[in-house]
Amino acid sequence: MMTKKWINAAMILCCSLFLPLAEAQTADPAQKLPNVMILATGGTIAGTGSSSTTTVGYTAAKIGVDALIEAVPELKKVANVRGEQVFQIASENMDNASWLKLAKRINVLLAQSDVDGIVITHGTDTIEETAYFLNLVVKSSKPVVIVGAMRPATAISADGPINLYNAVLLAGSKEAIGKGVLVSMNDQINGAREVTKTNTSTLDTFKSPELGYLGYIQGSKPYFYRQSTRKHTIDTVFDISKLDVLPQVDIVYGYANVNPIGLNALVAAGAKGIIHAGVGDGSLPTVMVPALSDARKKGVLIVRASLVGQGIVARNGEADDDKLDFVVADTLNAQKARILLMLALTKTSDSKEIQRMFYTY
């Protein structure tokens, strides 16, 4: 059982590795510092292990936001930082209610003149999903940056401190304005729509396959090389200000020897939409077509995605989507297609309009 004193000492030791770099690269004191709000939700970045070498089998979401801020004193040199603990969970426990609570709080804060940007500390397991949800519902062009860590705060060479420093720097920068929700880890900047976790444990796990990073952070400065052409934040039609629940949308995966038992159970349980993450180009096995077609006739929206993880799912490619009245996910992976379909169903049940949304966002 570790003492609080040991945890604090370990966090300070980890952070001290980065202090010389940060001191050499802090902002010009003559410049007015931006006001950045840190909203903490838990995750590995707030996790603790049984020893300084514990990098797996640790306990996530143990350290509060004030301790995270205190562990990186150089934050005060690049921004006026305040913290708020929204909730304290491991991100595999993130749910729709948590997303709505977080998004509403962000929109309230960003409407204030004394908030220039927001950083959200988050577990890495669902960071890409939270990022994309916020990318569709945040109603401000001010920077929103989500950050996490792959090693707990008590580990040797913990990545949380430098990731948090970079995230605050990015959230307070003029360069990040209007870029949509960003994920900042490992000195890399990813866009919410394309980013995904690609490795279970390495520090460079977050990537944007094929389309690439938006940019990098180097020398305490963000460098952007591209931005998404898809609409986001203030340019979406989604308004969650009066929403308390989201429609039930579930995911069914394709595989060899698949059967419709899972699909039928989800439809019977009240699913309003189904994401079918098919093999290849979102292919539909013959055995699944009748069940998917029946679900659509019952009013359930069907979206064809792919479990491949990269590439466009072609409309009317591996299925007659026009005849079946299905929607295709474009380049969104299954978990992000689920998010867009949930929000789309709060606006319309028309499949053609929903397809337009998939090509827009």
C-alpha cells in the first residue's frame, strides 16, 4: 500500500526530468498569458502503480486535478491555469451521460470571456471517441485539447507531465483556434475525426492512419501542417444543450462464420441504429442480409462500416445500399460511426439526410 507522501515524491521525481527543458522554452514573460481551464476526467494520466516500475496493472483515476497541476509547475509559465474535476473514472467506463455532462460544461466555460482554451485529461482507451463526440457538439472555435498518458503518474519516465504541459501550451495558442477538437500526446497533434489508438501500450500509440498528424509540438510551440476539411464544432447542426439522453446505437462485427444472433438481440433490446463493421469494404455476409434488412424495415438505421480501420466504405460497393436503404460510414471507424449516428438520430430519421451527414462530418 503506497503512502500519499510516496506518490507525491514519485510524481515530483518524474516531472523533474522535464523541468530543464521547460525552463528553457517558456513563453515570453512580456506576453499576456492565456487562460486555460483543465477539466479532469481520470484515466492513466491520473493513475498510480505499486512501484516506480509499474507500467501495467496500475490503478487508473486516483490522482485529482489539483495534484496533476501542482506536479507540473511550469504550466504557470505558459498559461493561467485552473482545474476542475468533472469526474474520476477509467475511460473504459465512459458513457453517453458522461459525454453529455462534459460537453455541456465545456460549452458553458468556452462562452466565458476569461477562458481562452480547455484541456481535458482523459483515459486513452476511449479518448478518440470522446474527442470525436466533442468535435461534433462543442460550440466554440476556441481550442479544446484532450490529453492522456500511457504510463501512470508514479512510473519512471511517466509521459503524463510533458503531455499535460504540451496540451496546455496548445490550448492557449492562437494556432489551435478553429482547428476543432485536438488530441495531443507524444509531441504530436492529431485531429479528433481521424485519430485512433493503434497499440495497447506504447507511447506513440495515437496516430491518424493514412491522413496523418495535423502537426507537432516542438520547442514549446505548435506547428500545424494540415487541417481537416470536414465540418466540426461551430459548423455542425448538433445541439446537446437540451439533451439528457442519446439514442441507443450498437455495433455488430463481421467475421468468418458470423450469425445474426447478436444483431437480432440488439434490435430486440431497442437499438435505434446499428453499425455493421464488416470485413473488407464493409462486406455483408449472405446470412446477415435478411436480418439487417428486417431491422431496417422496423425503422432501425443501418450503417455499413469496416473493421479494416482505413479507407472509404464505398456506397453501393459491397451491398446495394440504395435498395436496402442503408448508410455507409465513409472513412469513420465503427466506434466513431456510432457517435455520429447517435447525434444524427437526434435531428432526423431520414437515411438520405443521415448519409449526407456522414459525408459532411
